[in-house]
Amino acid sequence: MATVKQPAAIQPGFVKGLGLVSAATLVMGSMIGSGIFIVSADVARQVKSPGLLILCWLTGSALTIIAALSYGELAAAMPHAGGQYVYLREAFGRLSGFLYGWTLFTVIQTGTIAAVAVAFAKYTGVFWSSISADHYLLGSGKIGLTTQQLLAIAILILLTAVNTRGVRTGAFVQNVFTFAKVASLLGLVGFGFLLGRNPAAIAANFHDFWRNADWNWATVALVGTAMVGPLFSSDAWNNVTFTAGEVRDPQRNLPLSLGLGVGTVSILYIASNFIYLSVLTLPQIQTAPEDRVATAVVSAMFGPVATKLMALAIMVSTFGCCNGMILAGARVYFTMARDRLFFRRAGTLDPVHHTPVFALTIQCVWTILLTLSGQYNDLLDYVIFAVLLFYILTIAGLFRLRRTRPEMERPYRAVGYPVLPVLYMLAAGLIEVLLLIHKPAFTVRGLILVLLGVPVYFLRRQKEERS
């Protein structure tokens, strides 16, 4: 199969406005949303063991770090706007790249942005009760507009507008909010260690750390399916590769930002879960109101004020997460448009600010429609299978490109190659199989969503051939 070369003019006018710090904060800011504050309750209910709860987060973090280190080679070798889309296109052809971009646009990126924007609005309701999913401005039920949805839409429009003003403006917002959310997690861990340790919880959780862990296939299957939450909470780390065309010294800064960003967030996530187990018993984690484990931990330390403290922390976290994903996602659609696989106008840059304004706008419009539909959470349940599938395929592309394009300049080579990338593919493949067996309703629909892109691709190609 002939390799599709990167067009020489794929990124005219892009400004190299992202240094190492901005690239690393984009990694961290895109990863940290609301998941770390709530996901552990559901994981604890599934595994029913403090040790297995930690194992889920440790395994998820290990897999994410291995993937990030593997992507570093691809990012350094092909530092082009579009990132993962480009890697798949170069390794396996235009169809595989399109299917990734299709799924990213229809739900992975936009659905996540919608969910995170609604989470911001939900926690804003802690301070202003008029902002609620039950307070309708228009209509009712699924055909209506609530104050919660209106605020989420306002945030989407605001952050899209901010990111049309130039990559440096978007990066500044990202840096501020990422530093704030990292500080929030550090505060949770620090105060939890110094003030929150509960002797009863420590005795209950750590003296019988591996309860209900029989170390058989059933336990492997249990951990594999329960890891969906930790993996999704760690997702979007690859967004920095989408902005590669705007990163200074990308051969150095892209691999470094992936390693530093993913490593830092993984340590914070694991430390947070140890704090949860040091402050709350496992049943308290499992039954935390509305799954707000972090709020329950802070409440144990500071009393009723915890609700507002954690609501503020999550608002900061989700605002920064939205900004990073809005900034990055549009670069994929820009590159797809340059390949004539997306709306052509999405492949243009604003002559003043050097940003893909149309790509940002169409991303915003579709995200708003998902927000209004209220179906984004259901869609996100379907796509974790697709997300892992594309990660596996991209890392397989690392092997393929080493074989088919040995002459390609590789300033950075994947750590632990080939052992660690193979280990990732085997582990992630096992999780995919377990999801197919134990959660077929979600995984099959996710696979269907990906496959729907096949006829769209061929219809698009026929249209281009006729024009």
C-alpha cells in the first residue's frame, strides 16, 4: 500500500506558540476533568476490595504511561497538526485515519466536551440553585432548554471564542486553569495526609487490603471491566499531538510533555485514591452521595463547607478541561479538511490569529447539539471500546512504520520498544475482549458507531472524485 505523504502546505500560517510548559499543561489539563473526584465510587462498588480499587488505578495509569511513551516516537517523527489522525493515516492509509477523525468528531471529542461543560454547570448549581437540570427555560423533558444546559452552552461558546484569538491566548487560559486544578489535587492529597487520616478507615481498608480478590480469571475479568472508569478519567492525554504544528521544538517537547504530563497526573490520581482509603471506609466510598467521593473526604476534614470547596475545585477542573479539548480537537478537523476528508472550509486558517476558526466553530455547533440532546453520556459509554481500539491500532502503527519506513527520522524512540508497546496492545486487547463479553450493549454500539464511518468515507471520496 502506498504511503500518503504529508502535504507540504498542511499547516500554513500556524504559530509556534506552545513551549514545553504549555504542551505539558495541555496534556494534564485535558486529562483532569471530574472523573478523579467521582469515578472511584463506581469502581469500588464493582471490585468490592480496597486492593483491587488501587490495582485498577495503577493498571490504568501504567497503560496510559506506556501508550504516551509510545506515542512520543510518532509525535517526534511526524510533528504535524492532527497528531493521532496523521499517525493512523501514515501507517494504515486514509480510511483508518478518517474513521478515527469521524469518531472523534461525532462523539469522542465533542461528546466529552459536552459532558464536561454540563459537569461545570452542574457544580455551579451548588452556588446558584437556579442553575439546575430541573429548571426549564423552554419546553420540558428531552425537548427543552434548562438553565444548566444554557450555562454549559455559554461556556462552549466562550471558550471557542477565546481559542479563535490565537493559540497563545488559549494556552494562557489552559496554563492558569491547569495549575489551579493540579493545586486542588495536591491540596486534597496534602490535607488528606496531614489532617484527614481516619484510624478506623485505615484499619478497615489496609488490614484487609485484598479482600474479595481470589486471583482467578473472575478477578481478572472484574478488574478489566472496572478499569473503564480509570481509563476514561485518564483519557485525552493524546490531545497535545493534535496541536503538534504549533509546538516549538516538537521533536523534544512533544515526547517530554507526554511523559511529564501523563506521569504527573497518574501520580496524583493514585495518591488521591490512597487518601480516599485513608479517610473513608470502603462502604463509605461505595455509597458516597452522588458518587462524590472527594467531597465526602473533604467533608470529613472540614465539615459542611466541603461541598462548596469541592464544587469550586471541580468547576476549575472542568473549565480547564473544556478549554484544552476545544483547542486541540479543531486541529484534527483542520488536517482532515486539508486531506479533503472534511468540510473544506475547516482547512482554512484565520489570517490574523492563525487559528482554524471554521473548524472551531463547527466543533462548537455539534457539541452544542449534543448538549441539547442530553445523549452525550450514553454516547460516551459506547465509545470507550472505540477509544481503546484506536489506541491499539496507533501503537500497532508504530511497528508498521518501523518496518515500512525505516528511513524516517526518529529523534525520540519509544521507551521499552518492542516489549512495552506489545504489553500495552495485549493488555488493552484483553480489556476489549472483556468489554465485549461483559458489556456487549455498550461495546457493540461503539463498534457500530466507528463502522458507520466506512460508508461516509466512500461517499465522501466519490464526491471528491467527481468534483
